[in-house]
Amino acid sequence: MIVLDASVLIAHFQPADPHHQRASQLLAEHHHHQFVINTITLAEVLVGPARVGQTDAFRQALDTLAIQTHGLDANAAVPLAELRAQTGLKLPDCCVLYTAERQTDCLIATFDARLEAQAQRLQIPTVN
């Protein structure tokens, strides 16, 4: 299982993104894994398409990757606050860590150096 950060999906779908090739390669090489995204992370990915009225088309493109969405419940507030306090990361990045911490045998895929460093500090492996 691979928990996706917004940076990977944004890069994959934007050819002008400096990480586009790496993102597309990562998704292709790891297609045998289950991809997971938190609902907050998904919302972050959808901001760009929403700005140009392309949310539905983008959702259809996302569906081709068979990404499983994980939501948050009321019990997530305290662990997310603790992650935010411990790591100094913004809340959307903490949602990636939170989702990964609740899975077994999972990796995080990100191009965000700060998120990757905190994942490693928390002993959550990352995709290279």
C-alpha cells in the first residue's frame, strides 16, 4: 500500500511540473500496490481543477489509477493535532502521515522534502 501525497498526483497530471516524469514513473512502477489518499489530500489535489471548472474530468482521470480514499473521523482531531505539534508540518501533510500510520506495510510517496524527512523520523518508509 502506498499513501500518496498531493505533490505526486499534481505532478503526474501537470506535464509542466518539474516532477511530472518522476511522478508518472512512480505510479507506473508501483501499479501493483494499492494507492491510498486521504480525503484532505484529495481536496488539495482538486483545487487546481476546481479553479478551471475541470473537477469532474479530473475525477475521471483519477479513477483510472484506482486510488482508495480514506476519510477522517472525529477521533482524528487529537492525533492530527499531535502530529502537527511534533512535526511542524502543515495539516494536509499531517493527514498523509496520519493515514500512513494507520495502515500496515505501507509507504508514503511524496516530492515534499519536509514531509519525507518527518515520515522517516516516524519510521514510515517512503518511495524513492
